[in-house]
Amino acid sequence: MTKANLSLVHEVLEPKNRSEKPPLLLMLHGFGSHEQDLFSMAPMLNEDCLIVSARAPLTLPWGGFAWYEINFDNMGGKMSNIPQAKESLVIILKFIDEVHEAYGTDPTKTHLFGFSQGCILSYALALSHPEKFQKIFALSGYILKDIIPEKFKASELTHLDVFASHGTQDEVLPVELARNAVKILEKLKVSHQYKEYLMGHGINQQCFNDLQKWMRERRFV
């Protein structure tokens, strides 16, 4: 498939099962990574979706890309650049509109696949604009309260469906962050499946098998 010249560098994989307006599965990589990372899994995912993997807009000094910068204080604490994170949400929303226009995907069937920082933004996109999204793969991330609405209308979230996973030995984002995210989903009554794995900050084979199974059990068309 010929790639369109859009506002974000990206990779694209057309669905094996052709349809007039296929669903869109958008992949958002983690801090310091790139669009090729998650895209390596694309051929093994849903055959009905057009899959797009986007590169984050910020280039890091040591290589790789980010959706927003992460800084450290004198005590070693992490501080997320919230204005940059909010700007990336706007950038991603614009990019999604471009993808639907350029590749003919169905705007009513848009799903997110995010890892780490990409997961954080996937949660924020879905909770901030629930009318635009349906299914969310939330891998090794959490809900960053600074970039989601303070109040929600429960009726607007009932269609969302989340597969969330995290490693119990995650040295980058402690598993407690993911468990707190699940508590928020439960409070909001968002449909979800949460699984933990004996792994660090990544996606092991068992996790990938489970997300494939979750995907097969749901209609993406």
C-alpha cells in the first residue's frame, strides 16, 4: 500500500479481508521508541483492520521519539511535560482525521493500541473523546489524571472496551500505576480485561497471546 504524506511519519498495513471502509487500529509507541516498534506485531493482529503505527513528534537528543518529555527532579522523581502531552493529544486527533480521509477507513470504528507512553495517551484519548473510539489496548501504562477530564458522563463511556496488561516486575512504570488505572475504569464502569504477567516493561508471548484472543472474541468490523 502506498503511504500518504500526512502530518505524522507512520507505517501502514492494509487489511487482509478487504472492505469498503475498514476499521482503523492506531498504534502509539512508547517513550524513546519509533513507529517500527509496535508495527512488527501488526501482521499477527486483526485481519479486518487497517493498521497504522505513528511516530511521535518529538525527537530525543539520544535518539528515538517521544509524545512528551519526561524530566527528573533532584530526588529522582519523574515529571511529565503536561503541556506537551496535551499538545500530542491534539496532534494525534488531527492525524486520525487525516488517516480516515487518506486511507478510507471508517471514522465510527477507530481503535487504539498503545504501549507505555502511547498507552497513557490512548487512555487519555478514549476518556476525553469517547465518541471517537471503541476498543483500547492499554499495554504497560496508566491513566495520567492531568490529561483527562475532571468529570465524566458515564453514559458516554459504556461502549468503550479495554484490554490492559502490565508486568509485575516493571522497572519503568510500577505495576501499582496500572492497578490504579483499573480502579478508575471500574469506577467509571468501563468494560475492561486486566492481566498481569511475570515480566518487566514489555510484552511477552503470553501477553501477546491473550491480547490476540481478546481481539478474536470481539467484532472489529
